[in-house]
Amino acid sequence: MDTDVLLACFAQIKFAGQGCCQRRKARLKVHIRGPVMLVVFAFSFIIPCPERPQYNVTWNRDFAEAATYDFLAFEQANRDKVMDVLFVIKSTESSPNKSCADAGLPSPCLFMLALDGTKGRTLWERPLDAEFHWAQCGLQTGTRRSWHCLLSHSDNLTAIDKYTGDVVWQQPQPTGLRSSLPVLSVPDLDGDKVSDVVLVASDDTQTQLILLSGKKGTQIGSTVIIDSIGTNNHLLHYTKGGSYYVLLQRDSRVCGLALWKIAAKAKLEPVPGLKKDKDLENNASNTTGLVPIYLSEAGSLLRTKDSDDSSDLLAVSKREVALVDGSTLKLRWRFDTIAIIGKPSFGHFNKDNVLDLVVEDDVGNFTKRITILDGQTGGLLWEANLLASTNSPRPDAIHTINSFSVFMFWGLVPSESNSSEPLTSEQHSYMLHPSYPNVLLECTNVPDHIVTFKATLMELGRHAAYFLLKGPEKEGSEGTVVLTKRKLKQDVPSCNLLRISDEGALHSKEDLQEAFNRLRFSSDW
């Protein structure tokens, strides 16, 4: 039998198995006669078809006498190509088989949990010392690290493997000030071929930069102290000149300190590959080494793409939103506001492939204005008013293969009966389809306190969902904690159609439902 012919036949079988499993009874079209055809025919039935995960449209997990925190992460924890959810509770036990006492910890303690995204079953539980400070996942990409999540809790920093929940390393908190998010993932600084980590800690008098080994969690070099500078926010940025800068947002401006300077100040040996950006360094302070980036009394410093260290930057103050070009570090546009609520979020409203901004603005009388700004120009694309609650989650969006996003907001559409009263227990979620800008779908009513909310893509192209983590109003207080997952499309039939503008064509509930049914979701922003 000709080996090349046989291999070609197996290639046909593999293709048929991957793309045609639902048509197994269809005849395999391989134009070969004789014994080889019999082999192909036989193996077409022997090779198993890949099984797609079976979802529960919605699921809930309840934890009695527990506390929770503003932390939700989505990772593939069980390798089934579907996103799973990670979060943290504080309790005496996370399940009948896992308690603080079993782990030799004082009670109550922390539990980091990974739940299967399809049905909500527990994948693993990791007990840890209380109290909780912060947590961040997604830290393994392109780093050669063997861990994926970093938790700051009690007097420890703990690195966790997302697949097993195992502790990869645990180190005492660095001496000095307590660090804050985000954790900055930087190139290898200590020569062990594993990317390292920078933590930033600050108070009103100084900022501290701590370098940690990504492999073991031990401190690299000495703590870098910048006197007389308190930092509200920080980011890592990669310039067009090929240099890494730690950006520090102070009271009146955003400035940057080159990573090669930080390494030198930490008394490390010269690190190969850390470049100097000559254009930026021409403006550096002779005393601090800081490079001015943007003058702003910003309360938040964000990047438009979390996964891209060279993406555009967003400086947000109470009175303005300003977009700084990630390549030139020059102001691209500015938009004036009244009193911004929280942090803006991102999505695609138009189809220019540039991320647009969702801004919530307090306009008084218990009302917030939701504005979508053109990411390219800062121009107004869409706006609507909702009654606001102190517990309204930040807006979110899920991208589609149609080059736009589905947006989700929280609040209550004003009416004659409620427009002058503060929003208390009644709070709805709303969905906006950019092709139907004059209507909203009014969906879930959630009377409970929402600790955090996120919309996410569970499986490429197929399954978008949103998660609600509900619990006691005061963070860290005990009560009933509930994590809920709902499939986005499944909510549409039960939503009400609300017309928010007299402009544009009239659309029926059936029009919107059909439009949502046709959507296919994408992770590519």
C-alpha cells in the first residue's frame, strides 16, 4: 500500500472528523479504490468526534455566612476551551469537605475558588490566610512563569496555578508600604529566563517600586523610593522607541520612569535588552529621572487594551476624559464632563475598528448620563439618561464578529413616577445593540447588593454570558454570597423593549430578538 496515499487518506479522515461530525452518516468522498478505501471507511467511524461542552444557560452558587470582594477573573482552568471563573470568599468553609481547620488556618479564612464556566461546579478550592488585599490573574502570558494568579493577603504574596489551585510560591509581603493593583509584568531582570514583576506602593509622601522574581517571588535588588511623590494610579507602557516605562499618575500630571532606570536604582547588574528611549529621556528630570507625559488632575489612568502595553492611554478626572496616543504619548483628544462616575469602559459602537468609550456622568437629580464617545475623535456617538444607584456596576461590552459590541448598563430608565426619587432596591440591566440605537432592552431586575459584574466571552464565537457576584454591602462583612452566570442571548426574550428616542425607525421586540439571535461573538477587540 502506498504510504503517501494512506497519509492523504488519514488527512481526509481528520478533516471529516473535525468539521463533519454531525454528518457522520454522510459518505466520505475519497476517490481511491481497493483496500485503502476500506481502511479509510473503517477509520472514519473509529476516530471519535470532539465533544462540545454542554452549558447550563444559567447557574447559581450560594455561600452562606461568607464575605466576598470586588474580584472576578476568567481563565481556562480545566482545559476544555471554555472560560471558567475565579473569585475569593472569606468563610469558615468553602464546602463541606474544605474548611479552614482542615488547612490548619484560623477561622474564618480566605478561599480562592475556580468554578467550571459551563455548569458552576467547583474545580478547586485553595484556603489562604485572611485578610484579603487584592488579586490579579492572567499574569502568565508570554512569561515562562508556572503560575497565573497573584494574591496579596494577610502578610503574604501567594502565586497560584490556575489549573490546580496549587501554591507555586508564597513570600512575605515586602517591607514598607502596601502595594496596589495592577501588578506589572516586566521582562526578565535577574537572568533566570523568567519574566519578573514590579509592585507599586504609595502614600502621600512617597512611591515605592519593588522588583520581584517571577520564578520564586523573592525581591530582586533594593526597593526604589521616589520621595515627595504620592501615586494614585500606575501602568506599564512600551514606547515606540522600544523602552518600558512605569507610568505614575500623580495629583497634577502623569509621568514615567524608565525600567532601565528602575533596575539601576535597585542596584541590579545592567539588564540586556532594556533600551533607552532617547526622545523621551531628553525631557527627563535631572533629580528624579521622571519624564512628564501629560498634565492632568486625573483620578484614573487606564489603557484601551489590557493585553497591549503599547496601546492608547486614558487619563480620567472628574471633569474630563483625555486620550493619549500610545505611540507618540501626545494628547489625541479631550472630552469635558460634569462629574464622572467610576471608570470608563470600552467597546465598539461604530465599525472603524477603534475602541470607543463608555462614560457615566453624574448630572444631578439622582440621574447619570451614559455617553459613548468615538475612540478616534472623542465625538459623541450615543447618550441616554438613567436613574443611578450607589451600587450601579460599571458598564461592560462584548465584541462580535460583526465589528461592533453589545453594551450593558445598569440603572433605571426615568419615568414620570420615579424621575425625582433616589434609586434604592430597583435596578435593571440594559442591553444596547448599536444597529438599533433608539431602543434599549430592559432586562434583569436585581434588588441585591452587587459586589461586581462582568460580561465575557465563554467560548469563541458561540457563548457570551455575564456574571453577577452579590453579597453584603460592606466589603468583608458576612452574609450570603451568590455568584450567578446568565447566558446573554437567553435573557433577550424576557426583556422589555424601551424606546429612548423618537429619531430613527420603529423597531419591534421581534426585530431585536432576531438581531441578537444572529450575533456571533469574538474575543478580538
